Amino acid sequence: MADRSDARAALEHLVIDFTEAFNREDIDEVMSYFADDALYDEFNDVRHVGKDAIRAAFEPQFAGAYGRLRFHTEDMFLDVEVGKAMIRWVLTLEEDARQGAYRGLDILHFENGKLTEKHTYCKAKIPLIRNKKSLVEKGGWPVS
């Protein structure tokens, strides 16, 4: 039983530390969590594969293009056996011209202590709508 609680604590620690690296605005630390062939699926239907592509996707955020961003954890679900976590957060935008906040969540997949997949979802006033063909072509919905 101790092994299971140790594994749970280790996964929770990974998720919290990963999130806090964003809040410290440390792109090198954030990238250290990713596996070389990791997948980052953004909230806007854009996918990035590999550390170089993921880093390029994050660079505007870490360069301050959106102002100062802070993630505040609201809830977390862990599936220790498969190394998955879902973290629900509030993202605050702390820039004079764009103050505000919105809610979202990340589904994170870890293997051997490395992040292999990061899927981000958020609540928006206007949903991003794609047709089924577009999603199938991008590897989204399965063909029926």
C-alpha cells in the first residue's frame, strides 16, 4: 500500500511542480518535464510534436506576449496506474491592458517521470468549431 501512496505522491508532485514552473516563467524548467517526442495539443486545435516544436509554441507566452500569466490550481484528479492527471485551473492575466481570468484544464500523461502528452482545454465565450472532416484529417475524431 505504501508503494501506491508513494506513486500517487510522486505523480501529484510532478503535476504541481510542472504548473509552478509556468508560474515562475522558467521555460527551460518547463521543457525539462517533456519527453523528447512529446505531444502538446493546444486549446485552439493546434498540435505540436517534439520538444523543439513545443518550446516554439510556448516562447511567446514566456516572452510576455500575453502579459503576466499565473495558473491557480482548483482541482486535480490522478490515475496513478497509467500516469495520467487532470488539473483544473484558473489562469489570471495580469497585464494592465488585458486583465482578467479564464478557466481551463490540462490532461497530462507521464511515462517514466516525463511528460509525453499535454492536452489543454479552456472555457471560451465563442467555441472553436471544426467540421468532422477537418478533425479526422488532424487525428481528432475516429472515422465511423
